Amino acid sequence: MTQTTKGTLRRQAWRAFLIQSGLSVAVIVLALLPAALFDDRTLTVIALLGASLVVLAISVAAASRLMRLLETANDKIATLTTHDDLTGLPNRRWFFDRLDEEVDRARRYGNELSLIMVDIDHFRQVNDTFGHPLGDLALAEVARLLSANIRTSDIVARYGGEEFVIIIPESGAEKTVQAAEKLRMVVEVNDISLEGPEVKVTVSCGVADLKSVVPGKGGLRDALVLAADHALHRAKENGRNQTLMHVAEHERQLPLV
């Protein structure tokens, strides 16, 4: 190494920069040291140390990026296993897990808990008449309307097919019937269109609350779901586009307003 090179290194701080993806991931700065320290051997050691640190910085940056990619992939996988791809809502399995939690919480603290089951009326006719693309759009639109018109504490999920379910914590049957009627009317006044004529869909709702059911072999959770489902089927049998509330062993129709 020439004396000029040594002199330059002695007079200036020795720096190494690594730029990776537009970010400085490693900076090594050696302050000006006594000239006697900068012989050929010292400079070689410094160079090797700098190179090692640069390699280490690259490895750390790569590992960090890989961890972020893995976290993103895991989040996507988790979403796919717990949410419905068409509507973006939680799926049936997620719903039952969450309902278990809400039932336990309601029993522990003596809170009210209600359930709304919602079914799109004549959904098969929508598919047969206008095609599955519009049927899918109807499902997605109803899901959006339900999600947009419930409390932040309420939980809506896709139960299966054209059915949705909504967990209503800390609410008895009467208040939940009012909430279900609001949802029914919101869906009724919204038209659905897919590059063609507008289609009007309606929904039927069945409501049940925890205090009105008697646990069977499946426990309170299954009894609550079964009661809401029975109320829903009675609503459909009675002409659809209406809300029925489970009361003891029968359902009471809410007068339409």
C-alpha cells in the first residue's frame, strides 16, 4: 500500500456504506486514530472486519424481510381458514368458536345474548333467472348491508349458502327483533344490478335469545342456534320478508311497519 493511501486513511475517518433497497443498513465509522496504528496489517484487519459486518448486515436485513413475508403469508392463510372468500365475512367454523365464547361470557356475567339468522328469500330463483354472477353479487351485497348496519359489538358471519348469522351481545329478544327488522328493511330498499336490470331481494329473519332456550345435548350454544333457525323457517313458511322471534316453544311474528 502506498504512503499516499496510508496518509489518506490516517487523515480521514474510514467509512463503509451499504445501500440495500434504498435503505442504509450498515454504516461503519472509524474516528481518526493515531498514525502509528494504521500499518498494513491494521488496515487489512479493519477491511476484513468491515467486510464481515457488511455481510452480517445483509444477512440480518434478508432475515428481517423473510420474517415479514412469512408473517404476511401466515396472516393470509389464517384469513382463508376463518373467512368466506366471496363475502369477506367470518365463516361458519369461526362463528361457532366465537359463539361459544359469547355464551360463556353471558353465563359468567349474567348478560343477555341474542342471535339473528338471516336468509335471502328465493335465492335459487335469483341464480336461475339472472345467473350465478348476480347471485354472488347479491350475497356480497347483503353481507355488506348487514355489516354496515349493526353495532360495532355485534358479529356477523356467513352461516352457509344464502344464510347469515349475527351474534348480538348484551341484547334481549325484543331489542334484537328491532335490530333484525332494521336489517330486513335496509335490504328490501336496496336494488342489486350487474350490467343489466336491477334486482330486488328480500330477507327473512329468525331471532332467539339465550334466556328463552333450554339446553339439549349440544348445550346452550346449539339450543340458541336451533331456536333462531326454527324462527327463521317459520318466517319463510309464513310468506318470507318478515321477522319472527322465538318465544318458549313457539315463534311470535313482529308486525311489519
